[in-house]
Amino acid sequence: MEDTVQGSNHDDVRRHNLSAILRIVHRNGPTSRAQLTRLTGLNRSTIAALVGELGQLGLAGERDPDSTNQVGRPSPVVFCAEQVVALAVNPEIDAVTIGIVGLDGTVHRRIRYATERSPSASEAVNIAGAVIEGMRGEPESRFRVVGIGVAVPGLVRAHDGLVRFAPHLGWTDEPLKEMLEQLTGFPVFAANDASLGALAEQYFGAGKGITDLIYLNGGASGIGGGMIVGGNPVGGIAGYAGEFGHTRVSGGSRTDSAGITGTLEAEVTREELLGVLGLESADADELEQALLASDSPQVRDEVNRQLDFLAVALAGAINILNPQLVVLGGFLAALFAVDPDRLRAAVASMTLVSSFGSVRVSAAELGSNLLMIGAAELAFEGLLDDPSGVPTS
């Protein structure tokens, strides 16, 4: 399903119309002028003028369509300029990943800088700054950089990007946005990583065209989540909504990163999966392959235990939010891949029939590019809102 945006051809809403066109092409990919006319309600001459202005701004271009099976005069196809980019940063307990993401959704580069221990906020900023400085010649010669988006595994205050609490990293009240802006000179935007994963999957992955979805991500820093309700991200009053990892799923004594007992994050962990597999580390894809290849009863017992606790959290979320889709990312997607039927059956047993009948459970589609794309969306938002008003460097 494509985004539908109602536009207007009045001069006083020109900015809105430019924004409408750019958002459609950004979210849906290359789109014909005829489709833009249908989606916005604007007439053809107005669409042509707006697309021409976006071209002059260096934000979009046009090409001839594929003429195969075309009847009549073909409509030019509008696409986002790949040279307009955002830089993306994702600090984790064992690495800082930096990427270059195009307005057209292309991940041009992704560099994972491994660390021997969890970096402090200042260390993460310095690592990101050094990698960006090392790439600076490439962005300046090939790209126009809009800004930097940061996906943080913790609670981020929405209005100023202050990292209030990132327990696995050991960060409390860290002015990450301010520090990275001072070091790089680029505008910086920060948010919770799982919330950004939800946005990325909604716009470009498994949730494309879905208005109500829940995203849960399992990573080295625990379990986070994000929600899209009625087509809009739900952040709560300060941006902390979606912390599904702290949902209570058992009466056990295990504690999570916040010191709460019996939660999803306490019972479902990447560390225990790696332990029963005899691995020190693995990314989500490698973990999934190892789990699928194992015939160890101990491994299967641990997978089943974690799937059953995951089902408790999912059932509660589905009963409360009534989503169309639940997307699982990171090591949760690896768990799901081992026995999707077990998870679905367990969720069904604890979910209202009416709610379960309308929901689908899926693995995330964007893989290792997920958080790069999600973080870049933060930096692109100002440009998408006002294409003619945001300078690019």
C-alpha cells in the first residue's frame, strides 16, 4: 500500500505540496507523475512544477519509465536523489556502527567499529567523530549531508536528545546530541533504537503500508520496542514508550537492566542463547544459522523456554494494542525462525480470539541495515517537512 497524502495547489501551501511529493517518493520509491497526481489530488501541471522545483533543489530527479506493457503516453518516473544523505550512528555495548544512508533508502556504507568494552558516551562520540572524519572526503565530494541520526539502546528525551538512561552502556543523563554536534558540526538527532526500528520497518520493511504495528528488537543491550498506532509512532510524553523488555512475564527472580524481576528482558537473552551454543559472539544472522543448525536438546530447551516467555509479552501487547503486525528483530527474529509455529500457538492461547485473528507475526526485513535506516529518518525529517528550507552541507 502506498502513502496517501492530500495536497493543494494554493500558493500558500506550496511547502506542504513539496513535502507531500518528496515524502511519497522517499517512502514508496520511484513513483510516476501519474501516481503522484492520483495520490495527492493535485493536477498534472502542478505536479510537474513541484517535481521541477525538487529537481532544482537537488532533491529529486526524473527518468523515462519502463515501456514494457505500457499503453499510451508513458508518465515520467520521479525518484529521490541518492547523493542527498544522512549519517547514522548506533552505539552498542561492543561496537559503534556508523553509516551513510541516501534519501532514496540506499545504505552506501556501514562501518562497525568494535570495542573491547562498553564505550562511555564521550568515547562513543569520539569514535563516531573519528570515523566520520575519516569518511569526510567521500561525503563532501559525493554527497550532500543533511545531518546525523543516532539510534541509542536506551531512553532518550525527545526534545533535546539527552540520553536519560542506557543501562547496558552505563549512561545516565548524557548530552549525546550536544557532544556530537560540537565535534562534527552537523545537526544531530537522537532517539531510542527500537523505536527507530519500528519506523524503518513501517516505511521500508515488513510493515510497509501497515498502520498499526508493534516492533520488538533483541540486541546485545537487551530488548526494546516501538509502536506505530494509526499510522503514527507512539513515543509517550517524553519519548520513552515501547519498553516491552520491562514487561513482567514470570514470577522468577532474574532481574533486567532496570533491576525489575521476572521481565521479558530478564528471561529472554542473547547471552544465554550464545552460552548453550558455545559461542562467544554472533550477529543476528549468525545466531539464527547456529540455532537452526543445532540438534542439541539443551539448545532446543533454551529456545523453547525463551519463546514461551516471549509469547507472554506479545499476547499482552496484542490484547492491549490490537495491531495488524508484530515485527521481531535481532536475536528475537532468530528465536522466531527456529519454531514460528510454537510462538504463534503460545500467543494464540493467551490472546483474545478477535485480536489474534487480525494480527500477523513476522521477522524484520531490513536486517543489519535496520537501525542505519531508522536513524537516518531522524535526520531526514526536517528536509521532508520543508524541502526548500533545510540547507544541506
